[in-house]
Amino acid sequence: MYPPTSRTSNTRGFTLVELLVVIGIIAVLVSILLPTLNRARQSAVTVQCLSNLRQIGQACQMYAAEYRGYLPPCKPDSIETITGGGAIINGHTQFHMTKANLYRMLKGSTQIFYCPANFLWDDKGANDLHDPQWFKEPNITGPNQYKDAKIKYWYMGDPWQPENLGQGQDPPAGYKQWVDVNKNGTTRDEYIKKFSDKGAARIVIATDQSRQASNAFGMVFIHGGGAGKKGWSKNNLYGDGHAENLRPDQLIHRWGQPSAAAKW
């Protein structure tokens, strides 16, 4: 009989130096891949926003089919507001149940009016009108019967009820809130009221919000940025239903005072 043989193990663990080398390699790979992953995430959000805007265009077409070709009315002095049925501007009592009508047409899918990249109102809380809870079917017996909703885009189709004018009238000079970009003496060619209006394919009816953060910081554009960061693009929806992404240097001040300029 052969005597038992003794076996010695050749296995050994990682040394501390080897473990640190592996950790270092992983850290380098993460630092290389993280910016790419962030850009991919931002690109996905931008695509979702473009999809939202296209669906808003479809909702406007549904509305126009019921209302003699007119787009949903916007508040000329508050283009982030969808009226819940109150007066549109300056105390006039022309009641437009725009919020309720859009809610009905979209079967409650009004989340398309909230840009997934818009962080400008995140600190306002649930009582702020930018919260999607306000874009719901109104409770006709409750206090929110005519409650407006503030969306996380700007909507500027079919501005309605300018100052000191009767229902349905349009001043020859156009609405004073719009900027006469081409200096032709009227702002009427800077917005559309119907899809059939001249130049609808080049006129924006909804756009990402942006904001003047400070004189030093300049305008904040949402896509490609983030909370507290200056982004580098925004999305526009045009009167023919197409949407596109534009750089800040492609945008023009088109609405509001220079101190609160809205660009698209």
C-alpha cells in the first residue's frame, strides 16, 4: 500500500496592491462611461419632450376640429396658463373651458403638457399651479371649478381677448405681448389662430420654457443642462405639427418685455 500523499494548495488571495489596481481600473472606466451615459439619458429626455410637443399638436388639431378650425385659446399675458374657465385677460368675461375640453379630448392624458426636463418649478410644491394635479377634470361643485392650470411649456396658439377690444376682434397691430420681429409694423404675423393661417409651418405654437437666471448667468435652456445648470437647446412645436430641437443662438426674443424675454 502506498503511503498517503500530502497535497499543498497553490491558491492564494489578492494582495492589497492588486485589489487597489482593480478598483482604480473600475474607477477610470466609470469616469469614462458616466458622461456618455448622462448624454444618453439627456438625449432620451429630449426625445420624450419632442414626443410630448407633437402630441400637443395633435390635441390642438382635435380641438380645432370641434371649434371651427381655431386652436385652443392661450392667455396672451400668461402663455404658460391653460384657462379653467375664467376670464382670459383683463377682467373680460369670455369663458373658455379650455382645460376641461383638452382633458376630455385626451381622456385624461394631460401629462403631455409637462416637459420631463423642466426643473424650473420643482421647488414650488403641490399647491403651485404647475403641478399636474390642476390639469384634471374640474369638480363643478367644488372650489376648483374654474381653476387654471399652469403647464411646463409655453403655449401661444390662438391668443384671445386683447385689451379693450370686444369678443373675436383682432387689433390691426396685433397683440402687444408679441414682438414685431420682422419690423413690418404688426405682430399679427408672429402667431396663428388657425392651422390654416399663412406661415403656420414656421410659427411656433408651443415651446420649452426658459428663464433669465441672472445677468451674469444668462438664459437657462432646459435640454442638455439640469437643475442649476445652463443647458444648450430647447424644443419648439410649429403650426404644421412638426417639432424640432434648436440651439440658443437660433432663438429670437418673440414675447414679453426684454427683462422677461421669451425666446423661440
